[in-house]
Amino acid sequence: MDEGKTTIAPEVLITIARLTTLSVPGVSRLCIDPPGMNRIFKRNYVEGVRIEVKEDLVYIDIYVALLKDVNMREVSRNIQQQVSRAIEEMVGMQVGWVNIHIEDIDYGRENEA
């Protein structure tokens, strides 16, 4: 008996990346439409996350706004680690990279950082 195959829709990967990013302390929100994004790149782009799959590797760009008074490098590394782990554990795919693009800082929100 053949085992068959499982396919993962890009939207599933985007949802995992979005929800994982939003759960990281210091993240205020995802940036909906980053400045200067070419329409060509919007094909696999939804709500602050762009996913590309090449040769069974997942490449992710995440566009975020952070809360004020956070260590940007630390929050970015935390996003990278948590998103990579979530993709690898939930769907069994390897991550080539997770690029974090800090598009804004939210000064008006008073959340714990």
C-alpha cells in the first residue's frame, strides 16, 4: 500500500507564522502592507507575513511593529526562534530563514514588554 502524500497550503504556514509572532512578548502587531512592497511579492503575502517554499525549505519574511522600550534585537531573535520551531514541529518542514522587518514602534499602547 502506498503511503500517499500530504500537502500544506501556504496559508497554513502563514497562519502559523502570524499567530506565533503575535504571541512573542514585545510584538505590538503585524504590519499589513509594508512600504515599497512590489505587487509581484504579494502573491504569498498575507497580514505581515510573506512565505516562499523552495526545494522543501520555507523562507519567511515577517513585518512587525514592536512596543516601545523593548530590545529590538532580542524580540527579533525570539520571533525567529519561535516561528522556526513552530513550523518545524507543526508541519515537519525545515526553515531556510526567518527575516524580521521592524516597520514601526508603537508608543501609544501600554502593554507589558
